[in-house]
Amino acid sequence: MTDLDTDFQVKLKPASSKDDLPKLPEIVVIIPIMNSPIFPGMIAPIILSEEKFTQELDESLLKSGYVALNLVKNDLKDEEGSIIPEEDIDFDKKEIKSGDIYKVGVLCKVVKKLKLPDGSVNVLVHGMKRYRASEIISESPTLRTRIEVFDDILETDEELDAYTRSVINQVKKLSEINPYFNEEMKLAMLNSPSPGSLADLVAFAISLDIPEAQDFLETLVVKKRFAKLLVYLKREKDVADIQKKISDEVNDKVNKYQREYFLREQLKVIRSELGMEEDEKSRDIKRIKDEIENVGMPEDILKTAKEELERLELIPDSSPEYNVARTYLTWLIDLPWKKHTKDDLDISASRKILERDHYGLEKAKERILEFLAVRKLKPSYDGTILCLAGPPGVGKTSLGKSIAAALGRTFYRFSLGGMRDEAEIKGHRRTYVGAMPGKIIQALKRVEVNNPVIMLDEIDKIGKSFQGDPASALLEVLDPEQNSTFIDNYLDIPFDLSKVLFIATANYINDIPEALLDRMEVIELSGYTLEEKVAITTKWIIPRQLKKHGLIKADFSLSLNVIKKIIADYAREPGVRVLEQHIAKLCRKAALEKVSRPKSKGKKFVPTTDNLESMLGTPRFHSDSAEKKNKPGVVTGLAWTAYGGEILFIETLPLKGKGFKLTGQLGGVMNESATLAYSYVKKILQNQIDADMALTNKTIKAIKPVKNKKPIVAVAQVAKPMAQEPEDYLASHEVHLHLPAGATPKDGPSAGITMALALYSLATNQAVNSDIAMTGELSLTGKVLPVGGIKEKVLAAKRAGIKNIILPKQNEKDLKEVPLLHRKGMKFYPVAHFDEVLKIALKK
């Protein structure tokens, strides 16, 4: 702006001279404009809204016949001084002030004005001269100013001629790619009255932004104006070249596709005329048509496939839609509409398969054989979907394989764990790129039969997200009333799943949605006992691991004592997966020793109980055993964990003060159970105190005084109970109840009677028999309610050497699940009320 100010002050001659200019008004109205300015010599229309074309403006135009056009600045500010974004400015309502516009503009003559139907006015103006608003006369209702008009500064020489020719050459180049530089534009340039007019005309054609246009407008020296114009033209040429390059690339691709299409069509006609073989597309469509006819689709599906085939014939094979339609037809062809395997329902052979592959699990095997027997009597029976529920590693997946082997069917397994998108079950719609059918249809395509055994593994770990609920999608799959017409979103046609035998597996049935669980018959698989694990290890695990590690029986052996120690100290889980991992670790050590010492050929690798820790590391578990003698306030309980059953010592300690404290990382349910036990024991102790007081008072009344003599002996005998009331122990002491293994989370109500007995034992200072363990939920009225995990808890008591067990009366039937071998030598006390627990546990 410094050069421009110098131009104004030194070199410019005001155009108001009578010798050069016609009579011009001294004061004019300013009309602010937002887009490119109208340069001197240009004729252009200006549209003014009904709100902006006021009566005062109309009168001013009629009076002077001139108007000034000034550009509005980009940085308009609101009342708080913040810059208003251009898209948020409403110029019909915004009042533009003198500070919002540039001072230098163009003085225009009003040629014509025309009122439009919508109320706005079209004013046709002719740019006359550059001017500067020297003094603002008024801001409202119209913006009026005194004007100072200027001429171009023109120095005619060879440099100006060179500038002019350079601009004309650049415009010629632009005319080839820019539609604005047409023949009329070229003619106007040739007829320009002066070099300054030529520069203004070109600047108007290339549409500069507001700051650049204002800078150009304020440049009065024509040479400087040409220099800036060449920069703008060079930039315009570069942008136009890039646009042309992009346009050419797009046209080349379109032309290539069109050329290939026409050539293919011509080739097709030529082949047809010469009687030559069909093209690739024709052969492909013919093959698909033959397969559709022979695959055995139902009539309604066949009709859909033929309609899709007709649509495929009309699509060019170069189109992306062609591959989408072809893939869809391929899926229809590959599905096993009629293919199936014939069931081989030999119950005795099925029993042998189950016994061969699994040890124990008698209840589960019996239920599976019942299921197979019904299938043999009624092959069309489809009313049951099995769910094998149990801890990890107990053989759920292998049981599914055995069922498939017993039926002579193909087995397929996929995991539902972590699945969060219902499209994984029901597929994606074909409108999506890369759409595919769901897992069920994919499984049927892979097994190539319509009656396989499909295992839905980890059904309790299915997820849910914003993409849908896969569990809800499974409702249709697992419902015998609905799955005969299962519709996958990709296929969009019904497929019969009623012949498929679905077997689900789960670790925790409580995590399965209720609606889904209702559609399945649950077969629970409990954990293996020590003896069962030993038998599985010797019969299955060791031979399998020897074969896997390239060993033979002569290289490796484990004694029963070592196997039992591995199970007790390293692999207490209900299943045998962790046990197999530790056996594999020993086999790897045997393989290393065999390879490292080739000279010691024939030497067997035999771990012992003494060196087992050096091979497998520190034992993971510590076996608790029953105390020889319990102190008052300490009671042995029984607990169920993910690793099986455990004995649990519940300890209590009296403190000074009042209250009840719990520790041992107890869950919410167990906290409530402990609070309930505390309240119940406190109540029965208070009842006993009340009963003792009533008995004492009754004894005092029964003593008759001797006439004229005081009953010294009698009073002495009664004075002791009268002097001190029986103590309410829990009300006068703070009691701390703790469950050891404080780092292990514990929860559940099954320790209710154990905690209550510990509190009662502490309050009455009576020790509980050390050879008794117990389990059971306690109600607020003293009832003993049933609990779970009886089998595992009994086995834990057996390991700890406990021979007497107190359990809820309603759990007596669950003792049948405990093998007779483990029940031998043990005595069980079914109880229905806590009073019975006291009689048994505190019996001397």
C-alpha cells in the first residue's frame, strides 16, 4: 500500500479537471459489493434487494445519475469485535458502515434501472473512473461520500509495449482452455482505447478474489498493473493446465472402457458370423445355466436364480455389477440343496465311540445315546438342540465330534466368542461392497451337505454392539419352528436348516440370553475327579503327547504318584487341558535329554515327586488339610471354585468396641450373607439370654423365706445370678470375620451357615468339631437353603481328610452324582434348619 499512496500523492492528477473530464458530482452514494469489482470501462448489472433499494437511494440516483461501487472487506466484525464468517453474513439485513469497505472504488454512471418481479431492482452501470472516498458525508439511510477521481498513470515506452504483448500472448494461451476468453473477449481487447483499459478488461475476466482485486484497483501506474496481471495470468494458466490434465485422464478412462466395449461387441459379431466358438462371457453364462438346472434347487429358488441369470446376460462383463451378480449365482449353485449324508444310527457302535473318546461323563453319554435312539426311531425328529455346558477342558468340543461320528455326519465348528455383528450370522446385504453370507451359509457351502453337525462354540461369550445383537439373530437359527425357512441377508431367499444338528457349548449358562437358552436342552458336564484325571492321563494324554513329540514308551514314563502330584499341585482345573500342557512340558524335557545324550540310548526319562518341582516350577496350588483341633470361632467350610472344590476356614476374632468387620475380598452376595448370619446369631443369643433371665426370675420366686429368720444360704445362692445379667456378647464386642486367601475374590451365599456357626462358636466360647465341614445358604429365619457344586465340595473334603459333612436337606439328592468310591467312609448330615447345625457341630 505504500507504493499506491505515493502514486496518489505525487503522480496522480485528479480527473476532475474541466479540460479532461465532463462535469462529475462532488457527492455520490456508495453501494457496497461483495464479488469482483467493475473496473472502469466495464458495463455490468447490479442486483439490489428490495430492502437495500430504498427511496433515498432511488432519489439520489435520479438526481446525480452516478453511483460509487466499493468492495466490502473480508474481515467484517460483529459488535463484540469478532470476525464474522462470510457464509454467516446476511447482506440484506447487515448494515454496512464506512469502516467495512475499502476507500478506493469505481465511479459508475447509471445507464438503466429495471424493477424485477420479486421486488429487487436491476441497475445497469458503466464504470467511469477510479476514485477515492475522501470524506464520508453520512452513514444512514444511505452511505454518501465526497469523491476524488483519478486517471491512469501511463508512461508510453518499449517496456509498456512489451508488457502489453506478453499479456496478449498469455490470454491467447488461456483462450484454448478457458471459456471466458472467447472471440468476443479477443475483439474487445483489440478495441481497447488504452493499455490501462486492456489490463482492466483481462483482470475482470479472470475473476480475482477480493484482496487481489482491490490491490489491482488501487494500482494506478499501468506498468505495475501489467506486472501484477502477468502473475495472475500465470497462476490461472497453471490451474487451467491441471484441470485439463485431470479432465484428459478421466476422458481417457471413459474412452478406454467405451473402446473395449465396442471391440468386444464387434468381436462377438465377427465370431458369430464365422461360426467360431463363443466368447468367455457366453461360455461362463452357459455353464452357470447348466449348473442351475442340475443342482436341484426348489422351484421358487430356481425361478429367482433364472431371473438373476437373465439380468447377468444383460450386464457387460466389464461392469463391476457383473461380478456382483455372478458371485451371487455362484453361491446359489454351491449350496447343498439336495446333498446329504445318510445317518448311521447303530446305538451299540455309538456307545463304543463315546467310550473310546471319553472317560467318565456318564450322565452326558447317557443323554446323548437317548437323543440318538430317538433319531433312530423317528429320523425326522428335529425338536432338540443340545447345549453342552461345563468348565473349560472337560471335553465339550470332542463330545460334539463324537456325536457327528456316531451319526456318520460331517462335523463343522465355529466360535461365537467375541462376535458382535449380527451380519456374521445372517450375512450382509448385497448392496455393500464385499458382502458375504453369514457363518451358517458359509459352513453349509464348505461341508457340501445340508445335514451336518454344526457346533456353535462359546455361545455364552457372544457380544453385542451398535452393529446389532448376534444372539437375537441366532434365535431364528436355533428355533425348529423357524429355521426351515431361514433367510440369509445376502441370499435373500429361504434355506432349510431343519436337517442341521446344532450343538452349542458354554462355560457359564447364566451368561446365555434367556430367550436363547430356552431353545436349547442343556447337558451339564461337571469337572473330572482325581481318579478320572489319572485314568485320562494314562489312557489318552500320555500316548498322544509321546506321539506328538516323537517319543516312544521306552523313552518316557510317569508313575501314579507323580501324576497325582501334578494334578494336585499344578492342574486342579475341572478339565484336563492344563494337565496336558504340563505333561507336554515333561515330554519336551524328555526329548531334549534324548537328543542331548545320544550315548545314553535306552535310558528312560522318569520324573519323580522329588524332582518334579525343578521341571515344572513352583506348585500353583497348596492343599489345605483339616485342623486337628479348632479354636472357638473357627469353622471349616466348603467352597466351589473354577478349579473345583476347596475347603475354606472361616475365622472370627473379638475386639474391644462394637460393630462387625468383614475382610477377605468378599463379593456383594457374600457380604450380604455374612450380615444376615450376624443378625441371625445375634437374635438367637438374645433369645437365649431372655430365656435364662426368665428362668432365673422363676427360681427366685420359688424360694420361701423362713419366719423371723433371713434365708442367708438361699439368698447367697441366688445372689450371684441376680448381681450380673447374662452378657450379650455380640452387642458388647466388635467382631472381625475373615476368610483366608485374601487375594482370592470370593462370592456366593453357600457359606451362610458356616459364618453363622463361626459367630455362634465365638460368642459361646464353644469349639466346633474339627472333622466337620459344611455348606449351605442361611435365611433370616434360620432355614438352610440349597447350594450348587455339591460333588466338587465333597471331593475337596475327601482330599482334606474330613469325614463328616453338613449340607442342605434339599441337596441330599445331589450326592448321587458323587461316585460311591468317594462317598465311602464319609458321613453326611442333611439339615433343614440352623438349630440342627448347632446340635451336630457342637456335639461333644
